[in-house]
Amino acid sequence: MAKQKQDLTIGIPRGMSFYGNYPFWHGFFSALGFKIVLSDPTTKQTMSEGSALVVTETCLPIKIYLGHILNLINKKGVKNIFVPSLQSIAPKIYNCSKIRGLPDLVRNVIKEDFNIIEATLDKSIKKQGLYEFLAEAVAPFGITDMEKIKLASKQGWKVYNNFLVMMRAGISYKKALKNALEGKVLIESQVDSKPISVALISHGYNIYDERACMKIFDKLEAMDVKVFTSLQLTDEQMDEGISSLGQKRYWANEYEMTGTAGHYLKDNKIDGIITLNAFGCGPDSLMIERIMRKAKELNKPMLSLTIDEHTGEAGFITRLEAFIDMLYRKKRSKIIKDISITEYEFKPQTNICESVLLDN
Ligand code: SF4
């Protein structure tokens, strides 16, 4: 009997780690000959269908993720959906329990006919490195050749590094992702200086999902505000940021929150800090509390926004506008104060006259 050809189609939900890791997955799976099917961008329906599956207290990103799984199940030809369990991304650095238990959560709440392609990354356990994780992800497809897997991972890193280079150069997330997936690196000349700069502190799944964050980048852009995020920083800068808040790295997403905030709080070019977190997120509520205390100490303006599936856009915009308006007023009054101090402190050069008088 002829051997049946393995179905190398993999569905990837546009949620959770997608926003940080997809360039890698794209390079990796494509190099192994997979056809990748992504779920559609988040809509109201994605949110409401995902929310209906879990208790209200569950955070919004998880509800959205579940909605994306349903979206993939409804796509023709998608039987295998990639749901990694990212336990620990470095020794003793852990993800929150919801991210760690994602495959179990999906399995328990969605009783449809599909295969969960589950792989566990736990760098706190000996011998559980990236290659073991990748091998586990492709084993259900009959791919076991470790050399092939390592080569494919190189391709993954290539796409990911190109993406990161563009993000660090200040290119928008959408453009950087599109170009990286097309194998291109685009570097634009940086001419877009704006009167106000803010640091947006959040997880990728909160701010790069346009529906979840209600297009916060577009809204700030329309207010002539330049936005900085964790993706513009190096690991070293975020490590220093964590230390400057007197903390040690524990949570996997501590870089995105404490590390990024710690860095930008010390940066004089940054006029204010905006944190955006999902209602009910335990790790974020701890981290934001610390950031807020440091912002007060350093007299840096800070706005803390919380989102859930009921967050209304009107209230969101009002708070954002009021904050940015305050930053503009603060900046104007500082400029005026600096000008008046210079005038007030101006002293004519008297030493020449004095020396003339002394000579006489
Ligand atoms: S870190 Fe917070 S927002 Fe992210 S999955 Fe965990 S609880 Fe939800």
C-alpha cells in the first residue's frame, strides 16, 4: 500500500505569543515545508465567542486566543493547531499560569474535532532547551531529523532578527512584520520627530492586536505623539530597567513591563508613561504598582489603562486625550519657565567696566 502523504498544514492563532514570536514560527515552519494558516484578525465576534467559553474573570488576551482557535477550526483544511506551552523561557524565569497551561485550557473548553499541536518549552528543567521544544512541535508530523530541525530554526531566527532590527530602528509593527515575512529589511530615515514622546508599557498581545487596544498607536499618532515600546530596547537595557526599579527578573514578561518602564522612566526624552493591561491580570497588577511608585518618585506623568471586552472606545479616547493634553501643557509651561529664567538671570558683563575703573 502506498504511504499516505503527511498533511503539513498548521494553524496558528493570532493571539498571545503570536505577537512576539510569529516571525520565528514563520521562518521555522516554512523551512520545513509547512503550509501556515493564520486565524483572521480579531473582531467583535472573536472576542465574544472566546469570552463565552470561560468565566468572566479570565483575562481578555486568553478570551481572544480562544476565539482565534474557533476561527481556525472553521477554516477549511485546518486540522492541526499549534498551541505551545511556554512554561519557562530562561532558568527560573516563568510565564503566568494561564500561558503555561494554554494547551490544557484549550483542550478543556473547546470540544471540537481538531489536533492540538502541543510542545512545552521549559528552560528551568535540565535538557529542555529550544531544540527539544521544536522537535516536540514537529514530531506529530513525522519530522524527527534533528539536523533538519536545527537548520529550520536558523531560518526562524533569521526572520525574527530581521523583524527585530526593523522594530529597533523605529519602524511600525505592521510594516516590520510584513517586511520580515517577505524576507526584506526596510530601514527608513528617522525624520518623524514629534513634540511629545510616550513609552507604551504592555504585552505584545495587548498593544499589537488592533481590536484589543482600540488602535492606540493610530490614536497617539493622530495626537502627534511618538510612541516607544519594549521592542525598541535591547535585553541589556531592559535588565538595567528592572534593576533600576530595585527588582529581579521573575516573570517571563517582566522585560515588557518592569524592564521597559524602568528604562524609559529615566529617559528625559520621554514625556510620559502609559501602561495598558488586561483586567484581571495578576502579574501586571503587581508590576504596574511598582512602576507607578517609581513614576511618582521621579515625577514622571503616568496613565494606567485597563482593557476588557466591555471597554468602550469613547471613554478610552477621553482618558488618552486628557493625558496627552496634560503632557502638552506641562511641556509648554516648562518651555516658558526656561525662557523666563534665562531672561531673569541675565546679568550684563560688568567685569570689563570694573577692570576699567580699577585701572583708573
Ligand atoms: S500575563 Fe496577564 S494578561 Fe497575560 S495571560 Fe497571564 S493573566 Fe492574562
